[in-house]
Amino acid sequence: MGVLTGKTAVVTGASSGIGRAVALHMGEAGAHVFAAGRRAEALADTVAAVARTGGAATSVAADLRDPDAVQGLVDQAMAGTGRLDVMVNNAGVSFRGPLADGDPRAWREMLEVNVLALAVGSRAAVRAMRACGAEGHIVNVSSSASRLEAPGFYGATKTAVNAITASLRRELENDTIRVVTVIPGPTATNLARYQPDLLRGLTASLGEDIGLPSDGLFPPETLDRTAAAASQFLASADDVARAVLFAITQPIELSIAEIAVQPARRLTIPA
């Protein structure tokens, strides 16, 4: 039996990257994982991967910009298993660049996914955990971008995540629900594919020059090659997932407030 046998977990942004790794580790540890995200086909792959570890998972395709969809995700987990023990608010989007040249539509999407969906998910999780009497854990995934001197709008949304999580942690001190902020540093995930400045900075530090494709996106093979070459500068999604698993398997009397997951060597990356 795994350490999470008999428990139910919801993981948002589970179609790839950190969310997928978290879902796999939790499934292998015995939890029934409700894996949520926008891409149904990718979620099906996550569910199949969890099954190969011997775990159980259910995919839930949802647009987390809709608060009703976030609430519905938690409701589905409760209806399916009768409980909720772990909520991992991991889904996030990133559009980086100078604020003076920013697109308010991109800002709105980051606010809706990175901040509002996380707050709604946390609220829904608290209510569900109280209803089933769980000794629960809420994990909110932030970013080291929240600690940069010039974080940009993405970093601002992650700073909001830190504030929301700290406030909720204080609110629940006398409850049987613990709240942790997990703060990944530079991590090899699909998110990096949409950050050309990040890859440019990374490859420059490695002495490798890559050009920007005409459509503005690096192909997956470029990301994979760069990430493999730069493992000393990038954490892996599995590294972050192990930190999440550590936090949620501690005694309920103990509060793990924050875990920062950083690669061994630091790399200066534009905000």
C-alpha cells in the first residue's frame, strides 16, 4: 500500500509538465487522482501513465478560467470518491515581456488562470475537505519569478499566489487542513516553450546559439535538446513533484509553509 492509498487528489494543469509529474507521483503513491486541464488528449495520456504505475486517475477537461468549472472539478472528485484530501493548484499560463508593450488580454488570462482559478480551487477544496472531515493539504504552485526584482506581469500573478496562500494558511491554523506554497525555480517544462527569452538566455550560457522560429515558438525538439544539455541549470518536473509529495505526507500537526525547488546552479533569465 502506498502512503496515499484511500486518498483523493485533484491536480490542475495535469496534461504536461509539473502537473503531470505530480499526478504520476500521487497515483503511484496510491491516491485516486483527478487530473484537470484544457487538453483532453493530453489528459488521457496522463491517466494512462498513472495506470501504468498501478494507480487510478480520472481526466477532467475543463477551462479553469471559468470559476464554475473549477468548482465543478472539486464536485466531481467528491461525487466520484466521497472525499477530497489533496488539492494541487498548479495550472498556469505565462506571457512574458515588458509591461509597456504588454497585451491586456494576456494579462487577463494570466489573472484568470494563475490567480482566480487558484483562489476558487482553494475555496472549493476547503469546503470539500471540511465536509468529508479530511486531514487535507492544499498545494499552490508559485514561481521564483515572484522573487525577482523586476518580475513583470507573470511574476506579479505569482506574487499574488504567495499572498493568497499565506493568508489561507493563517486562516486554517486551527483547522485540519494545511496549506503549502511550492516555488519552482527554472524548470524544464512545456511552459518554457513559450518563453523565447528564457531559452535564449539558457542556450547563451551554454555557448549554443539558436535562432527564433518565424512563428515565435521553439519546436519541442529544441526544448528537449536544450533541457537535456542544461540539466545543471534546470530543475525537472519530477523534482517539483517529489517536493509536493513530501509536503502532503507530513503529519497534520506540522505546517510546511514553503518549499523552494531550485537547480544546483543559478541562471539569470530575463523576466
